[in-house]
Amino acid sequence: MKKTFISNFILLMSVNLLIKPFWILGIDRGVQNTVGFEQYGIYTNLFAFSMLFVTLLDLGINSYTSSNVAKNPEKLREEFAALTTFKLSSSFLYIILTIGIGMLLGYPLDRLKLLFVLGLNQILSYFYTYFRSIVGGLQKFKIDALLSVVDRSLMIILCGFMLWFGFFNISISAFIWAQTIAYSVAVFISFGVIKPYLHHLSWKLDFTLFRKVVKQMLPYALLSLLMAFYTRMDVVLLRELLVDGDIQNGIYASSYRLLEAANMMASLVAMLLLPIFSKMIAGKENLNPLVQFSTGLMLIPAFSFCLIAYFYQVPIIQLLNQQSTSYSAWVFGLVILCFFPLAIMYVYGTLLTANGNFKILNTLAGIALVINLGLNFWLIPTHKAYGAAIAALCTQGFIGLSNLVWAFWKLKINFDRKFIVRFFVSILFICLLMFLCQWLVLDWWQSAMAIGFGTLGAMIGLKILDLQQGLLILKQRQTEKGNK
């Protein structure tokens, strides 16, 4: 399973590194620089609001499907009709609830129209990830890797024509509609991939099966709901608690841009790990080698990334946004530190999910929501976006640490002592490298390159990233292809 993870990880990262950072740092950044903090702040607020009730679109179906199909592939045709019908029904409820609450909060008609289209985008996005979760559950990782960039690739093309060639005047409305078109095509393509596995489907609802599946999905749904609230309520509260909420949301969004780019890549690893962990747990295989490898692969680069971004927050935020200020840099410096606990969560939260420890996960997520709301109500009125950044870092720090502790305890994870030494030697080396770069007074990009290559060198040299094993796996895959 470790070999399967490595070979598919290489493909997944290669494909996504070409597309998704360009979307965040090129297109999304270009849109904000064009429309300004306030207009982009409106978009950020509406997007975050549309995310609050996305649990109704998922109800844990995507995680359930990825994990369950990996364990029991034969159940796909049995459950697909019930799950899809349920998603269609919950999509209708979601859009009514989202627009209805938006009206109660006093959103003007022009914002409600945008909120409706964003809600439609969320529905399309969740059908897209639903179909992809089936592909992942079927262990078709190469196909899933290619599918993972279809939506963003189309958005880059559509928005690129508006930004760089002036085919249409760029606006928040045009930006949102371009996403709608891209998601629609991505849904069509992803369904085409799984269609051969869905012969002889019966769309007659089996209510016994339906109740059984819904009961199994409820823990996923509750976790999804709690996570949506503790990650998105800060944006909503910025608007509701502040007179200049739209502007503060724009500042907050620009600070989140680099985090979102990194987060996209890390979440792909979690999507790859979930079905693999699930299958290993079902087969009672030894988890230690893969957990150890994924820990080194995720956490050491995450630490290096956070260190670079924090120490060079001013030049980086100035590069990301033309309207940035020292205040924007302070917000960015705290926000970017959230990536390290997120990386921990993507390994150990995924492991707990695969093991079915939802009581633990939901309890931790509930505590995180209380922490987040309490800190936001306390800090936002006085510290604005900076206060929201403090709350986000505290919340993600709690989730990352608690997921790690519970995963080690529940699954009896036991790392090799040599790995632990190599891991902390790598961290120490990165810190010393940063100190050296500061002492030499290098430009930020020179320091970033030095630390980046130094991190890669340390991981290879200390065999946290074993290139010899990776090349051997690739050779084996090529040999297998040649024999077919």
C-alpha cells in the first residue's frame, strides 16, 4: 500500500502543481487586484455564507462513498441510486435554506442573485467530488488525479480570457458564472468515467437501504457541518460585527490566498490516503509504514512553508496583492501558520475517519467550534481581520494536535525511533537554515529557494523521502505496463 500511495502521489502532485497554484496565485489574485478589496470582500462573504450549509449537499456521502467503495466495491451499484437521489433532494433543500436565511439577514437583491449562483456552484462542486470519490474508492487513482484538475483548468481558461484578453469585462458576477460553466463540464466528464460501473441501475428507492445508508452517513454529516462552521463563520462574522466588514473580508481573503493554494495540495493527499487507509484497516494491515511516510512527506514541507511565509510576510503579501499594507501582512503572518496544524489534520484526521472514530472527531470538532466562535466574538470587534486570524490559528492548532494524539492512542501507531530522530533533525536543520538566511540578509526569494531546496535535500539525505524506493516503484509500474 505504501508503494501504491507513492506512485499515485507523484502523479497527483505533478498534475495539480501545474494547475491549482496557478488558479489561486494567478487567476484568483488577478480578479481581486482588478475589482479591489471591497468588491472581492463581498464575494468572499457570499462564498463563505454559501459554504455554511453545504453539509446538506454532502451529509458525509463523499467520505462514506470513498471509504465504503474501497472496502466493498460490489456495493456501488446497490447504493448509487439511493445516494444520488438523496443528494438531489438535499440540493433542493440546501438552495432554499441558503437563500431564505440570506433574505432574513437582509441581503439586498443583487447579492441574493449572486448567492443563488454560488449555491448552484456548490451543488455542482459536490456532485463533482461525489463522482470523484467513487473513482477513488474504486482505486482508480490515476484517473482521479487527472479528474482533480478538470474544474480549475476550465476556470483558468475562461477567466484568463477575461483577465488577459478582455473578451468580457471582469467582474465578480462574471467570475462566478465562469465557475458555473467549469463545474458543469467537470460533472459531466466525471460521471462519464464512472458510468461503465453502473450497469442495470434501478432508480426505484429502496427505503430500507436508504435508512441504512443514511444512518451510516450521519456521523460523516455531523463532522462536515461542524467543520464548515468553524472554518467559515469568521468571514460571516466579519461582515455582521463590523461596519467595514466587506473591506476586512477582502483583507482576510488576500491573506488566505497562499494558504488556500497549499491547502488544495494537502487536501488531495488526504483524498488519496482515505481509501488506502480504509482498505488497509479493513484488511488488518500494518499502518505504521504508511502513516510514518505520510507524516514526513506532509509535515516537514508544511513546517518549511510556514516558516518562510511567516518570516517574509511583508514582501510575500505585497506580491500577492497590490493594495496590501503592513496590517495585511500581520493578518497574513498568522493565517499562514494555520497550514501546519492543517497538515497534521490531513494525515491523522483522515486516519481517524478511515477507522470510523466519528464520536471522537465530532466531539473535537464541536469543541473547536466553541473555541472559534468565542474567540471571534471577543476579538473581531477590536482587532477585526487580525482577530479572526488569531481565532483561526487557535482553532486549527487545537484540531491538529488533538487529531494526532487520538490517532496515536486509538490506532496504536508506533514510529521507528530512527524516523523520529530524522524527523526532528530535519526540523532543526530548516530552522538553522532560516537563521543563516537572516544572518546573510538575503532577499526573501533567495531565502525561500535556499530553504526550499535545503528542505528537499534534508528529506532525501535523511531518507524521509526515499528516492531510490520511489524510482524502483516507477520502474516496477513501467514493467507491469510493458507486460500487459
